[in-house]
Amino acid sequence: MRNSWGSWWGEGGYMRIPYGCNQIGYGANYVDYAGIEKIEFEYPNGVPKPLDPGVPMTFEVIVSSINGGTLVSGSGQLHYSINNAPIQTESMTEVSSNEYVATLPAVICGDEIKFYVSAEDAVKGRAYDPNPVSPHRAIPVTDGIEQFADNFETDQGWTVSGDAMDGHWERGIPANGDRSDPPTDFDGSGMCFLTGNIAGDSDVDSGSTYLDSPVFDLLDREGEVSYARWYANDFGHDPNNDVLIVYVSNDNGSSWVMAETVGPILESTGGWFERSFWVSDFVEPTSQVRVRFEASDLVSRSVVEAGIDAFRVTDWDCSMDRDNDGHLNFEDNCPFIYNPGQEDEDLDGIGDVCDTHILDVASSPASGVSIIVSPENCPGGTTTPFSCEFDEGTEVTLTAPATAGEDTFQNWNKDGVHWSSSTTSPVLAMDVDYSVTAVYTESATQDPNDLVNADSMLFVLSSLNSAGNDSTLVADLYIYNDVQDVITATSGFSWENPNLVMDSARFTPLAQSSFDLIQVVYYANDIDSTNIKRLFQFAGSRMLGNGLAQNAAPQHVATYWFHLNDWTVDDCVCFSYAPFIGGAVMKFVDQALVQYVPIWRQVCVYDEPAEECCIPPSVGDLDQLGGELGFNYDGADLSLMINGLFINPSSGWNGVCLDEADVDFSSPGRPVVDPMVIDGADLSLLIDALFIAPSHYLKNCDGSDNY
């Protein structure tokens, strides 16, 4: 009598029953049955196999009814046994109709947990998956080493044997014969192992073909074998009667134990499926483990096609403290990297040594600028805007091109404030997330109606002394007058933020009259709606051209002085082309009433952070030429102090280390940034040390006495 399971059972698929027994040959009975109500189980994220020691593991289960059954809501259960102890049963959490979350309890290294799930049909009762006789098995692991991986692009030692008449295993790019064979490989590398890789009638015929792996050493290890498989047996004279069998051996292939059977019906209509198994579920791991894939055509020559791809063998190990830092994995804020102190500066639950931080890089005003990032860790590329991810403390530098299209590099901004004026940034230690912008300025533009010569102006900005939180800004105006000698300005001069004010005491225009000029934009990290749009105008709007030569050389016309109070190192002032009062646009008009658009140069001025500059052994060395104590300051230093105090107080301190000049340490701190703290008391001490009491040395750079 023929069985329904396949040729692998009994005598080629048949069993013997004596004639006449049970009315064999005399009659037949059958059951008139409408069908079996079944429950199907799905695992959207897979069934857990490797587990984190000491941590409960959750997984999703979806149940559905087949053949008209009625599922009982909330009936989902998880059944498990730890180390072969009696089965424990717990209800799964039903998160929506017939969708459950199951939670495996925490286990530790050396444990083994076996489990299966179940749900109830209102008529047929409870169904289980898998069969409780062969439950799922999972173990806790911490470290996996991929011992062997094969995408079959090269020959790594597989062997083929068997007695099939046709369709043996072979390695190649699928020929896509359109007879249930795979059209492509699984992992996209191109090649795989498949049966009879020829277009047309090339399946396995009349026998078996075996694909045997190389030998793997899994002695004293927990080995996991994973692979992608394709199997089709639903076509031909007698479909759904053959199977694909996966075997494992621990004696170099002398004997084989069945690890998986595919078909004759389930997962036998083609399609790639990923599967894996623990070697120790079937054989004792040794140094001579091999895997075999058997595809056979043993029943009435049906069409049998099979494929294998993405084969891997992984060694798993388990340690409750994998980084040996004295903290168990489940309580370690960075379980893979030694960190006994468990430092976590940002309190995000991830140890500082494991933190990764994001660097966002942009460019202004336009995107599409290519930036060099070192070290490069930007999978999406380095053309702005882009992002990179770096480990805690990684030192990163950025290099921007000097020009981008027609624009010129101006500076780097970090988190919205000025950072550096060099195209190559300072080193950035990735201890938090950062946003960095490469700022570019629009290059000179000219009225297209003026093809040869154009009247234009250039605003040159420079920063003078910094005094406390104040700075003085100088703007020098130059005129190019190469056509006519009369120029009329028809726009306004304005700026934003009341912290920027005209210094009337130092305002000394060199032209015959001042005139409305250009918009000034004040950028500060604390700008808000209460301190913007403070407008000013200079008197007059016409400047006669007396003394202006008719040539293209720049001629200095006027100097404007500004005072910036509450000025910090993060602030910036930009003079730039923009709409003016009433929406007007700056133009020059010559005597022939021809209009010219000026050429603008946008320049930002920054008050860079000061650093302590005193050179030991003492203060007083204003020219910083050095020398032994008592000889490191001399008449030249005295002259510099007198110049700054009395002769040229506006610029006499430029280039002078104020830390050296503040010999009485009256400044509230170091570095000294306000020249106003330098006064007669400092001058008296320097004179005393030079002429009156030379052995009465000036103080150390830190303020301690030298006598």
C-alpha cells in the first residue's frame, strides 16, 4: 500500500499488508469529512534563537484560521522548559485581534530553553506550533564568530555526488529556465548552488543529487548553521511527492542525521526561504562537522528544482561579563567595551565609550559643496548637506574648498556660531552631536549693462581693540570711479541690533559729506524680536567727486567707526548687499544718468577668543623678547606702555600682550581683554622695577611674588 508522505518512508514509499487482512481485496471504507479547521502561526520577526543572557526576550506571533475555523480571542499561550524542567505555560499578550507578543524568561549562560506556542479553535480545540515533540530551542549567547560564509561567488570546497540521471547540483548564475527553478540568487551576489542550471528541461531526474559542505571545527562550541534555500516540486507528472532534505554529520560524512525536511507540500512551490539550526540539536559538535543538501526525484519523475545560497556557520560563545569590567552584561551600559567606571555624561543609559554622535554638515547659502571629512565615516557621501556618525571622542577635521562655484569660503559656523576662518577646521572631538556649516559669500557681481567699466565701492572691515565685552569696528570705504566724477548714492545705511552703535566721537569721514550707504546685519546667538531692525541714516545722500581720479584704482574715501557693546566671541557683523530703506536698491548714477550696481564684498568680523599670553618669568615684558628675571623687561617695554596710555590710546595696544602690561593684576581675570585696566599704577610699578628698586622684581605670570 502506498503512503502519502513520500518515497523516503517505508519501502520506496510503500508498506506491506497481507491480502485478505482488513478486507483487503474485498471492500473499502472511506470517511466523508468536510475538512479540517486549522490554525496557522506566523512570526513576523522570526523565532528567537540566540538570546541575550539575563534579559527576557519578546517575539511576535500572529495566528490565523484556515478552512473556516473560529479562533478564540486571548487564547494564545507560550509553553517553555528551561534545562528540560517541567513545561511552564503562560498567556501571551494579545496586542490586537489574533496578534500576540510572547516573552521568554531571562536565562543565563549555560541554560537551554525549549518552547512552542498554541492557540485555540472554538470547535477543534487547541493547536500547537511546532509539534511539542520537536519544540523550538534557544540558548543565551554573547559573542558570535562567523567561522564560514559562502555566497558561492568562489569555490570554497563543496562537493557534488549522487545517482540522479540529470540535474545535479552546480554553482553558477541562475539560467532561469522557467520550470520552477530560481530566476536569481538570494543575496544578490550573482551566483548560488542550484540543480540542473540549464534553461529548459534541466531538473533532477530519476535519483538523488547531494551537495556536501567542507569540514567545520565546532569542537566544544555552539555552532549555528544558516542558509537560504529554494525548493519546487509542484509541477510535472506527479507533483508534491518528493522532498529536499538537509543533513548534518559530525564524523566527516561517514554518517548523516536529518536536520530539516522541505516538502512534499509546504514551502515546495519555489521562493527563497532563510533557515537555520543548532548543530547540537542533532549531533554532538566535533571538529569534523559537515552539512549535506539532498534533492531527489524518486516518484514518477516529477519536476524537482532546488537552490542553496548565503550559507554561514557561526560559533557562539556566552559570557555574563563579556568585556570583563566587573559589570554583568544586562546591567553594563556598554557591555562590549571595558568601562569599569560606567561613565555616562549625557545620562542616556549608554556608556560614554559606546556613545555615537551625529555630525551634520551643511553649507550656506547653497548646498552641493564637497567637504573632506577625516576620518571619513559618512556612508551617504560628503556633499552638503550630509551627516556622519562617530564613536565617542573621535577627533574629526573638516576641509572645505576655497571656492564653491562663484562663491568664496568665509568661515565655519558650529552650532550656529562662528568657529573658524580657516578652510580646514580645528579638530572637533565628537563628545556630543554637532551641526557645522561652511559659510560662503557671494562673489563680486556687476551690472550686465556695464560691460567694461563700472563705478563701484568696496567696504573693508577690520576689528580693533577688544575691551571687556566691547569691541571697536572700523569700516573703510573705497570708491572705484572710472567713468565720471560725480556719484550719487540712492539708498539707505542701516543695521540690526542696538548693540551695534555709531561711535560719534571717533567718526571721521574723509569725504566732503557722508551719505547713505549699505545695510549692516548683526548676527548674534541671542538675537530676538526685541533687538532687531534698529535703523540709522547718515546725513545727506550726495557725494561730490572732487579729488576722485578717473581710474579703476580704489581711492580711500571715508572711515566709519562703530562700537559693539555686549560683544562676545560668538557674535559676527556682516556688511552685505541687501534691500534698503523703502525697498530701494543701491545704485550709482553718473552725469549721463547711467545707473551702475556696485560691487560688494561681504566680510564678517569676529572677536576671536583671547588666550593668556604672558611669558615667564614675570609680567612687564610687553614686547615679549624674553630674558632672565629682572632683565626680561626694559625701556622698550616702558615705551610701549607710555604709547598705549598717552600717545595713541586708540590703537597703541594693538599687538601688545595685555597680560604683560597689567603688572598690578587689577584685571578681574586672565587673559586681560580690556586695555582700560592698564593705568598709571601699572606704569609706576614698571618704572619702580626698572629704575628705583631693580631688585624688586615684578610678579610671576600667575600673580605670585618674585621676591
